[in-house]
Amino acid sequence: MTQELTTKIAVFQKKEIRKIIHNNEWWFSIIDVIEALTGTERPRKYWSDLKKKLIKEGYSEVSENIGQLKITAPDGKKRETDCANTETVFRIIQTIPSSKAEPFKRWLAKVGYERVREIEDPELATKRTKMLYKLKGYSESWIEKRMRGIAIREELTDEWQKRGVKEQKEYEILTAEISKATFGVTPSEYKKLKGLKRQNLRDHMDDLELIFNMLGERVTT
């Protein structure tokens, strides 16, 4: 199935860490990792100084394994941010003096392992998603509609990919057109109407909205 490059949020000791799928594995925002480990109010400056130190000390491979990926910023816009996979983040953690380093390593290993297992068995991802929605208090009927909506969305993005859609911006434009035809507003306008910022719009739709959303994407496919 096609996966859009969508920013996800992981939580370590009440600190949000943005992550995104890249090359079939999780890549994490380095400044979020640094902020979670050090508590600094200037994580970008801390990372800039640390990166220079790593290169100076001969850890050039760490710098080479950093990728600038477009992930969602707190203001809702996608911006290029230094990210790294689990292995590289482990190397970076080793250079940061913090009492949180060991628990963070265990947390990071668990998060990375979950992704590996889900690639091998996609059904695990579905089960985990259902469980998360259940823990958040959603009803069984809502969860079933939401999961069906996810499947329909994947079928749609598969079809788009076959027809040459590659860039994230193209997916956003096409999605906005479907939303305007279905609800009369774009997703960003819809989020404003609901008073949402970084939250997932579909997670804040009621049963009827989910049904109309599925109908719009199924007809488009």
C-alpha cells in the first residue's frame, strides 16, 4: 500500500517527538529528541553546536546519515527538519549527557521495533490502531468506520500513484478538491471550523462525516 509522508507524534515522558516514515522505517526529528533529553529551550542551537562537535571529533558518518525531511511544524506547516533513523539517533544520544538517555534508548528501540513488525505483518498496525482508538474512548461503530475509511484512503492513494502522483503537495491538492466537493471546504478550512490545530481532522469527524468522507474518496477512486 502507498504511504503518504505524514508526520506522526510519539510521546516520551510527556514530550512530543515528531516522526515520519522514510525508506520504510521511522525517522525522528532530532531537535525534538534533544529537547526531550536535555530540557533546553534552544534545541536548534544545541543541535547546531553538537553537529559541529561530532564532525570535528570524526563522527562524519553521523552527519552523513542525517536527512532533511518535510515534517509538520507546531504552526501546522511542513518544513524541512533534520531527521534520523533509529540507529543514528542512538549514536547521537550517546553524545548527550542526560539521565534520560537509557530510558529513551529503551523507548526508541520499542518504537522502532513496532514499525519493523508492522512492515512484516500489516495486520498488527491495524490492530494497534484500533486499540489506540478504543483507549481514547471512541465507540466500536465509530472505530469500524474510521478503519474502513483508512482502507479506502489507501486504495485511493494507490490509484493516484499508478497515475503518476508522487509529491506530497499533489496529494494535498487532490485531497482538498475531494473535500471541497464533499463538504464545501478544504481540510484546512474544515480544521479551523472545528477549532483544530495539529490534530488529525478525521479523528474529529462524527459517524456521518466519516461516511460522507468515505463516499467522496470511494467515488473518486
